[in-house]
Amino acid sequence: MLLGPLMVDLEGPELTAEERDLLRDPAVGGVILFSRNFVDPDQVTALTEAIHGLREPRLLIAVDQEGGRVQRFRTGFSRLPPAGRIGALYRDHPLRGRRAAELLGWLMAAELRLVGVDFSFAPVLDLDRGLGSVIGDRAFADRAEPVGVLAAAWMRGVHAAGMAAVGKHFPGHGGVAADSHTELPCDERPFESLRAEDLVPFERLIGDGLEAIMPAHVTYPRIDSRPAGFSAVWLQDLLRGQLGFQGAIFSDDLTMGAAASLGEYRARVAAALAAGCDMLLICNNRVAAIETAATLSMPPDPTAALRLLRMHGRHPIDRSALHADPRWPQAVRVLGELEDVDEPMLDLDDPTTRRR
């Protein structure tokens, strides 16, 4: 059985009978976990084992574990700093900043691999232009050069721990103030400006082997009338054509307010697939997930399924081996050092459970 194109969520810390049936549906290929699915490392390990045991090839399991205000698993996990704090260190101490990014990428990935999670939706490759609360300190910096350098270092650490990386939000969410969770943002800049700035970190990481990308629910009317995640111009002509990206494309959550501009769920799914998304996220709406799975009667695209298979985690590890790794004390030391790093901080706490 190939991995289907849907990634769905769960209601709580254990699988229900309804969820087991849904996850066995051929249209489903992955699960995204949220804070409500987490109690402690032992519980979430049991949950991932139950999910992986349902099918072969096993379903993908993902989580948002960026650090800072976007970290779903906390108890028993290292409290990761926001990317902006690493960027602030890099600004004053470039070598230490790059090393911190690599060590913390490794730490994040190693702790998730320890409990059976395949990947995190990270790194954020947006530029923090100070325009709104959606990106803010989730970005490494406000310029393309430090974002590219630090994200590349972070990805090296992630790869060393046996995890794939997902760059978001293509082609860049930092140029708008509106929150795509509630409305459709519009970025009026010309392609030349985006190409010279926002696209640079994506291009760099693609060259370094980035495995997956998540497009933004943002429209760029001077390039195409549709939001990037529903646009073949952005995903096929520019991302795959001009930038040469060959990895997987994950839609952002199709239940977000910005996606409503495409119509009801059937239309959103059809548009995202037609544009070139390999896997579609439907979160916090079980009815929509079940109905969407039922409408996807066609077999999964084998090329897309192959790209998705590369997202499975590698290098199983146990806790004693993790703590014996020489990178462990180095990463812990970096966490302590970053507590004293000054960075611009906004009041960006996310009141929802689906901040992406």
C-alpha cells in the first residue's frame, strides 16, 4: 500500500477506534501530533508505535517542534529557544551562532527520533520583517544571508540525527502583516524582490538537500492570483522548474482561514493536488478529514508516494545512547548560553493549537 496524500490529526493521547479506521484508509499517509496528543515521552512513544504498527509502509508522523512558542512536546524534552535567539547570537558571534544552530537542530531531531516521530515541520525560512505576529521570532533573522546560513547549519544537525527537514513557508511569509490562520494575506511585491530576498534561503537549502517544503497560504498577485500552496505557477514552474526542487511538498493546513478562499474542502483538496502538493494537511476538523478521505478514490500518485517515503526517520536511538553522545553536553551548554542572549521579542503567544 502506498502512502496516501492526506495528513490528519488525532483527538487525544491514545488512538480511538474511529482514528484507527481513518489511519488505515488508503487516502491517508501521515499524522500530525499536537500538544493535546502529548503527556510525556513514554506515552508519546507508545502512541507513535501504535500508529506505525497500523500499516506498511508505516504512516509518517510529524509535529511542529521549532522551539520558542512553537514547541508541542515540552515535558521531558529540552526547551528549545526561538530561532530569533540563535540569529541574535550569530549577529554578534557568527561562528558560535552557526555551531548553536547545528547543535540545536541535532538536539531537536534526536529527541523526536527517540520517541518515534519522523520529522518536524521546520526550519522556518521566512524573513522577520517585523510586519506582524505570524513569523516574528520564529525566523532566524530579517535578512536572507543569516537565515540561509543558520538554516543550513540547523539542517546539518537534523540530518546527523537521522531526520528530514521541511522548509517553510515558501516563497516567504514575512512580507505580510495578516495572519493566514484567519484571513488570506496578500503580498504585493514583484517577483524580482522576492527572488532577491525571500527565495534565497529556500534556494540555498534546496542546494544542500532539503527534503520537503511547505508553501504559504499567501497570495502574490503580481505573480499569480492563487495562494502559493494552490498555485502551479509557484509550485511547478518556479519551485520545481526554476529552483530544481525534487523533494516533497506539504500543504499548509487546509482548514486555515486563508484556504477558505478556494471554497469548500473538496475544492481545496483538488486545487492543492493540481498545483503540485504531495501531502495535504487537514487539522482540527475530523468530519472534513473523513469526508475528504472518502472522496479521494484515485490511487496515490506513485511519484509523490516515493518522495514521501524519503521522509521516514532513520537511525533509531535509545535514551542512554543519546545522553552518551558528545553532542549532548555541548547542546545543553548552548541552551544555557542562549538564555542570556538579547533578541527583539514580541508578544506572539499562540492561543490556538494549529499555529503553523
